Amino acid sequence: MESAVRHHKVSPVDMASANIPLSEEQFKCSICLNVFNEPVSTPCGHNYCKGCITGYWALKDFSHCPLCSKKFPLTPELQVNTEFRDMLDLFKRARASDDDSSPPALPGDVPCDLCQGGKRKALKSCLVCLVSYCNTHLQSYHTIQAFKWHKLINPVATLQDRMCKRHNKVIEFFCRKDQSCVCSECLRDDHAMHEAVPLHDELNDRKTELQCRKRAVDRTMSRKRIMSQRIKKSVKEGRQEVETTKAEIIRAFAALVLLIKTRKVKLIKLLEEKQQVAEEKAEAVLRDLQLEIIKNQQTSSELDKFSKTEDDFKLLQGLPSISCPSNSKHCFISIIQPFLHVETLRSAVAKTEETLAKHMEEIISEVNLADKGEVIEELMDAETQNVSDNELGKVQQQHAVKVALDPNTAHPSLIVSEDRKQVRDGGTKRTSSGKFYYEVELKGETGWAVGVAREFESKKGVDLCLSPDNGCWTLGSYFGRCQANANPAVTLLLPQTPQKTQQ
């Protein structure tokens, strides 16, 4: 308490010019023990908060100074020490500035090594002192001439790691041969003949390399994002197309089922009608046959009667009057014929079932053979190739020239057009008629193609797709992948690379 500042000792201007540090203890009220609020002075020269001293005297029978106990006959008039007030304002501004520039150290921050009590966040670390400073202590650090040559860096928590374990000196260089950090003494012994650069130079190079790598990774990531978006879009479109196709299949099969049901009812009804007609005819024939049987029985009785008579003259007279039985073969044919139609109908239904099953298997086979597994690869390859398409197009436009091909220096298998602007592969001599057989050695060949084609009229300017739909049946190896050319192409999964083909 005896260290309270009196108004006649030091001015704030003198303290600022002398760079005297301001202590918080010098500006604390001896009654409330806090920094002065509205400081006033008693006649004896001591300073108090205005509210503290007036409240203190209100509780006492007489007025006296709390520090020196000097008694006053009457309650004295309190004075304002302007110089002390100015110093208090200067101290409060300095403390506010320190609070703003040196925030408290949070978890993960490097704390100031000189702060007492609450640690503040360090602003710099000294490689010579091996101490970290907040902004407040850094200001004092700059005022000391002996510290001028010290090296300050951004704050680090483990300053000891910046010291050479062997020579106990600050690490200032980087050995590119051994890829290690070294001090000046290391360059004189173990690393004397090695390429060494200052740490900041190596750090700048590493940062540059890091930025280059990051840009490359960003470009790759950007391309992959584009690929991902295209694949997602393709999958979405494929899903929509599949849903549409499913709906069409459901509608088509519903219509087909309805048609089959309708035709089934009609066919069964027709079959039943024919059966009814056949049964009616059969009943009529049966009635006629029954009558004929009765007549035949009568005839048989008469014939038996005549066969037993002994009167030859009577046999000669009565036999011509007995009629022979009629032939009913046509009746049986008319009855049996409708039932023969049933067998024909059964055969037609079985054939229809077989044909429908065959068509369905063909449709399923076409769906299975459609090589959708290559879509993503094609998208990725196309994306990779299209990355520089714009730049390539600009180069082509800028450096485009007209080229005239020389047929005299062309390969024998190449055919140059008359205008010397186009060239095509002549390939092997073709066989266009008769029976033929050939073998092709494939070993060591990077690419090949064989096939047959039906005779057709060539159309100039029209590209012919090698597919069975266009009368071309071809097989080939393209970029290490064996495939049958169709629309779409069918990839052949072979256990090993073919060495020979024969047809």
C-alpha cells in the first residue's frame, strides 16, 4: 500500500519518454484494491477512488487518511490530481492495447514464456533465447540492444527441436544430399562437401513444389469430378431409359397376354363349335347306322332262311329281291375329318409356343450381349482425351497446312487416292467367289482383322459399319482386345491370346 503514487513525483510525459514500465500495483485503490475509478487526492497526498473515500468517511466518526491515519478536523475537500489521472488513463489505454494485441493462449496456441498467471498467445519465438514472446513482451524485447542480432521466427512450441543435438547450435541450413537440417558447425565436418542451402530457401522450394503438386492434384480431382458427374448423369439417364423400357415391356406383354387370352377364348370356342358339329353329325350317322343295322339284321335273317330252304326253285325266285347293304365309308370320313383338324391345331399351337419362346430368348440374348460394361471406361477415356481438345483444336487451326500424299513412297499395302488427299489400307487380296479356306498367323501381331462379307454395291461417301446387319461378319483384335464386330461390338473373353485363326 505504501507504493501508492503521489502527484508530485513523476509526470506521465516523463514516464513515457523514459520508457518506464507501468505496473498495475501503482494504480490500485488501497480501499477496494482495484484500479482507480475517478481518482481523488486527500490533503496528505494519497489517492483513492472518489466513491471509496467518501463512503469510508461516512462510516467513521471523524475523517482521517486510511493510509497515514492523519486526522482532519473537518471533512476536507477532495482534489483531482490531474497528472496522476493522466497517468491512469495512459495505463488503461496501454492495458487495453495489450489485451487486443495479445489475446489469451487457447488450446493449441503457443503461450508466452514470460507471462505470469494467465498466459497470452505468443507472437514470435527467439532461436537464440529459446523463448516465445507475446506482443507485450515483444515490445520490451525490441528495446534491448543486445537482442538486436537474435533471430525471431513464427511461434513454435518445441524450440529445442530447432537446435542441433550434436553442436547445440541453431539449425540454419538444409543438406540436400542427406535431406536433413544442419547447423553451421555441421557444414564444417560431416557435411563439408555436401550441397547445403539456407532453411528459408529450401522451405520456399518445398512450398513451390507443394503448390505444383496441389495444382496437379486439383486438376486431377477436377477431371475426376467431371467424370463422376458424367457417370452419375449416364447412370441416371440409363435408369430412366430402363424404367421407360420396363413400362413399354409391361404394356407390350399386357397387350400380348390380352391378345393371347382373346385368341385362346376364340380358338377354344371354335374348337368346341367344331366338336359340337362333329358330335351332331356323329349322332345322325349313328341313327342311320342303327337303321341300317336293323335292316341288315332283317336281311341276314332272310338270308339265313333262304340258306336253310331245300326248295331250290324258291331260292331262285326270292334271292334277287334281297338288297345288298349300303357302304357308309363317306360317313365315317366326314366324322373323322374334324378330329384330324384338332391334331393340326395342336401342332400349330406348339409351333407358336416354340416360336414365341425362341423370339424371347433372342431378345434376352441381345440384352445380355450388349456390352454396357465399357461405357464408364469410354467415358473416362473420352474425358481424358477431351481435356486438351480445345488447345489441340487451336494448334490445329493455327498450324494447319495442305498435304499432298506421294504414292511412290507409300507402303505397298496403302492405296492413295487420285487427288492424293486420302489414303486407305489395301489389306490382303480378297476372295470373292468359289470355295476357299485360309489361315492367318496372329502371333506377334499388335492388331488384325479377318472376316467375310456378302456382295454389295459400294456407295461413295458412305461409311460402312462392320456388322452382320450390313452383311459383314468380322473378327479382330484392337488394342489388345479381341472382339466380334457388331452393333454394339461383342468383346470375346478368351483364356489366352490367339496365335492362329482359320476359316
